[in-house]
Amino acid sequence: MNTQTWHDILRPFFGFVVLQPLLLLWMYLFTDDWVKSYHEVGWTLNIVCTIYLIPMYIWYEKHILVPKEP
């Protein structure tokens, strides 16, 4: 039975915010004009990474994460 919780709903938004500093640092270090690159590529890349990570979170919680004992 697969039920969604607030945790499942908020996780992608949290992942989106957490990926921002890494993406900004990457753009700053490896592009000539990081602001332009961020506006042209960064938002799309961040959304794609966030969507990619959603099934990874689900797989991790299902197969790796050990439930807490009561």
C-alpha cells in the first residue's frame, strides 16, 4: 500500500532548495558568466535533477533506510 505523507510531498521542494548552492557554485567555478549560465541552464538543470532524485529517495527509503524500532 503506497500512501503519500507530507514528507513525500515536501521532499522535492527541499531537494530543489538544497541543490541551489551546489548548482551556483558549479556555475561560478566552471563558466565564464555564471549569472547568464545560471539563468539559461541552471533552473532547468535544477528541476531535472530534482525530478531525477525523487525516485532515488523512494528507492533509498524502501530498500536501504532501516525503520526505527518503537
